[in-house]
Amino acid sequence: MGIFEKASFGEATMPSPVDQAREALEAIDFGKHIDRRDSLKLGIASKEAALNRANARLDELRTLIREQREPDGEAVAHALLSDGALPPATDELEREKEQILAGTKVLVRQINDGYIPLRGPWDDLKKEIEEALEPVIDDLAGRAQGLLEELEALYAASAALRRLVSSGKVDQIWRLSGTLLSEGHELPRTFALKGEIPVEPALLTLNQVPGLEDTKLRLAQSVRRPTTVDMRRY
């Protein structure tokens, strides 16, 4: 049976991990998450547009204030002759500028805050996807645990045999399995690893051969799990 394929028990067929995951994935409301992302972008865009308008008005106010401080007599005289309307007083312009500055500070903060959820727009969606993929993840974890147990068996058998023989094949099996086991420092957090690895009982029956018994050249019943230090010695 290939990886992730359906398992059959008599006439009943269990859905494969991929089939279970697909069904769960199809039940996720992806549109909800896309709409939320788009809504966040629209909110930021509207605030950025307001900020641009505010900055443009600030540029106008600074120009008007500068002109008020150095009034153009010709322009003022022309205004008096035409309709008598003078430019706004400097105090009024300063008040408007301060009001707009206060508003722009709030807008900048809101825009920055709005970008925070957009750094990970799919974080909540990924949690749902992870839950949906749990059958596939569990299947992989089970296969990985089986592989580790096979590596442990290979290491224990080859380590025990190295006490009896000088075989290049045995040495290579020992080195391969030992290196893989010793490098997995974080593996015990997820997988069940043995500190003392038993040698397979079938292999231990060789200890009953009379000649081996007489010479005390016996296979060890178990070996300690290898460390990186152990493997670097060879």
C-alpha cells in the first residue's frame, strides 16, 4: 500500500488520510479570510488617502502662514479695492494647522496598526488548515515513528554484531543508523526514543550456539542510544 492510500478491512474501506484532509479543507470558509484581508486593505487605503489630503492642506497652510508673515502690499491693496476681503489671519491658519497635525498623528498610528495583521493575513486560516490536515500529519508521524524504531533495531543489531565480526557491511549499517539517531537532538520531544535499545530476540538466539557460549563471544542484549560524541570517535 502506497503512502496516504486507503486502507481496506474486509469489505470496508477506510478513507485515506488525504481524503479525510480534503473533506476537512473543503469545509473551510476561505472567503471569510479573503474578505477580512481585503477589508483591512480598504481601511488602510482610505486612511492613507485622508492622510495625503491632510498633508496637501498642510503644505497650503504653511505657504499661507509664510505669506502672512511677509504680506504682499500690492495683493492686499488689490483685495481691499475689489471686495475688501483680506486673507485669513495667521492665528486662524496656525490653529487649523495644529488641528490637522493632531489628526495626521492619529491617522499614521492607525495606518501602522492596520498593517500589523496584514503581516500575517492568513495566520487564522493556517490554524484551520492545520486542523484539517491533522490526518495527514498523524499518518506521517506514525510512519516516522516506525522508521525510528527500525533505525533503533538496525543500530542495536549492528552494534551487537560489531563485537563479534569485523564486517564492512555491518560497520556501514552501524554508522548510518547511529549517525541518524545521534543527530536527532529534538526528536524526543515528538517521538518515543529508547535510551537503552534492546537487540531483537531472534538475533539473540544466536547466543545459544554452543561455540559462542564457550568463548563468551556473546551478543549484547541491549545497547545504549548513540550520541554525536560516540559517532565522532569512529
